[in-house]
Amino acid sequence: MSEDGSELNAIELATELTIAWLNNGNNRVAAEDVPAFLQTMHATVLGLASGKVEQEEAVPQQDHVAAVSVRKSLASKDHIISMIDGKPYKTLRRHLAGHGLTPETYRERYGLRPDYPMVAETYSQSRRDMAKRIGLGRKARSADTGEAAAESDAGDAPRRRGRKPKAAE
């Protein structure tokens, strides 16, 4: 192939890749950043076409831009809005795990305080109410309280355990 033909194919391929990347709704790019991205894409395609792959010595750590502000993420008591994608969640743990993050790394990435909640307030309250209703968190009866109850019922017949006997007909 001639050099001009491969150059033209590289330009077309870089353009198509850039258009496809920009059409993805998850990518937010300012208009002034598009030419620089297209140039980078073209250089990468040319490098791959020629077989010369240049390795970047040190990949700079990516600055993560929050999809929403901290105030907006906590604006509702019914949900927490993720700073990754701007969608509401009752709890962020599973969402973060899907992105390979822990709550600590999520807080570090977006500069959040250590007490930033991972669960929406109303969801947490409903879980707390349900746990109390089924008896979680209560201490087991101790032997002291059982003895005191037995002493007060000393005049009565001992209590039987198990099912009540069937009534005789």
C-alpha cells in the first residue's frame, strides 16, 4: 500500500473512532477538547498501523470529575446521587463495587469527608425499624431475670414447654 493510502485510512479510522466515542452518552467532553482528542487518536492509530507502539513512561493519575456536587448528591433523604454517573441509589456499596471501588477509595477520589454516607437516610431508617421489629439488637434474657420471674410465680404450677395437649373430647 502507498503511504498516502494508509495515511488516509488512519485519518478516517481516527475520525470514526472519535465520533463513536463522542456519541457515547457516558462521555462528557467540552467542545474545545475534541481536536486534541482527535489528534491523539490519529497518532495512536498511525502508531498501531506502523507497528511502533510507544509506551508512555508514566501514566498521569486521572482526575475524576464528579457528575454532581456533594450538596446535590445528598439533597434527598430518599436516595444518594452517585458522583460517578449522577444516578440515584438507596445504597452505594454495590454500585461502587461494580466500578472496582470501596467506600474509602470513593471518598478519596472525590475528596469527601470520612463520614459521607453510603446509604440513604430513609432506607437506613426503614432497615433499622425492620430490625427492631424482628428483635435484632436485643440482649438475650439472662439467668438473673429468669430466676426473678420463677420466684414470683412460685405458687403456681411449673410451666410446661412445648405444644399444648389436645383437648379431650
